[in-house]
Amino acid sequence: MSEQVPDTENERSRSAGTTKSFAAQVSEVVNRIDVANSLTVPLRRAIDDLLQLAATSVGAAVASVLVRHGDDGGLKFLTATSGVSEELLALRLPPGAGIAGLVFSTTQPMAVADVSNEGSFWSEADERTGFKTITLLATPLRANGEMVGVLEFVNRPGDPPYPPFTPAEMDRGSRFADAIARLVDAFEIAQLVESLFDYSIKASMSSTAPADLENDLREWIEHSQAAAEHRDLMLLWVSLREIIARGGAEREFCRDLLQMIARFMKARSGAGGNFGF
């Protein structure tokens, strides 16, 4: 029998076809990965539930949450008890615009019996949605020493004229604002983490070296619309990730350094000092 000689050209073609098929399969699987909403959905649901409870307790027909947008003091709508229309979600309040912008910049609550007599009222939301704001109570949302947004209570159930919001109702609104602010802060972090992880998974499949991936992640974070302190938190995570990946000695050094910082903060806190990131 004659010896079979392999068809080298055909073998190379089949090998290339297999490699291409494998790469395509990997790409398809990775592109199906979607961590979006896995963290934010329960937080958003909690914000909506607490907002509805706050509106009922304060005696408002509608309540809404506006959150910071960018680093210059702008605001955007996150949710409202009346439902959030596409028009409302698309709105961006310039820094200092309207009663919400004033409350955000001054960190002081504000109650207005009739917004038509208030020169700082920003009417574009009403114009876009067809809603008619008359009586309004706006309360700052502050978490971990940072302003994260504004909680608004609008009008009363029934027909106008509406009685103004009372000091007791302002106090109740402030108590709800404390809880909602913590949820909003957690929501913003979760939103950034979801987006970062999704980007990280896909970028890791196309980066040729770990250093390229770290640079990609840093650039993505720096250009995101997240709050400055949240961007700093994610940049710190990327740096720690890079150091830890270098080996056991580096990992141990990071752990010791973080524990030292934690002990320092605890000692300063116990001594009545003021230390924060």
C-alpha cells in the first residue's frame, strides 16, 4: 500500500477555519454577557417604594427624585410617583436652575406656596409634560457628606387651591430624604459598577496585554458621567487590581496598607478628629 501524504494546504485551511469559528463563538458568548440592572433593579425598586411612602406621609400628590448630573451642579430626573415619561428623563437642569437647583446648591430645603410667584421656578418640566406645578416642597438629598440630589413634593391631592406645606411636613420630608439619599448613592455606585464590569469583560477579550486593559478601564472611568467620588473609587479599584495581579508580595503589601489606613481612621474618629476620603 502506498503511504498517505497529508494535504498540508487543506489541513491549514481546516485549522484556520476552526480557529476562526472558535474566536467567533467566544465573541458571541462574551457579547451576550450583560450585568446591566442586576444590582440597580432592587435599589431602584426600593427608591420608588420609599418615594411613594414619603408622598403619602407628607401629603403630596406627586413626589420625584432628581439626581446630580455631571460635576458642575446640574440635575436630572431619576424617578417620580406619577411615572417617569421619556420627556422627563431627557430633561437636564442646568446648574442652579429652578427651585431644585437652588436647593441643591444651597443645601437648604425650600417650600413654595405658589410657584407662579417664585421667580426662580424652572417651568420647562411642566411645559414638556403638561403637568401644572403649584405648591412645592424641595429637600436636599445628602449622603456621606455629598449632595446627591433633591427630593421634591408637588401639589396636594384633589383640586387647587392647595394649602402650603407645613413645617411638620418639611421635617417628615427631611427624614425620608435621609433614607432616599443613601439609596440614591448606592444606586449610583451600583450603576457605575454594572457598566464598568460589562465594559471590563468585553475589553478584556480584545486587549492584547493587561496594561492595555488597565489603561482602557481608567480612560473609560475618567470619561464616564458618574460622580467624582465614585469615579475616584473605581480608579482606586483598578489600581489595586493591577497591583494585586503582580503577585503575593504585592497583594500582602496592599492588604497591610489598607489595614493601616483603617486603623488610622478609627483612631482619628475615636479622638474626635475629622478624616475622610
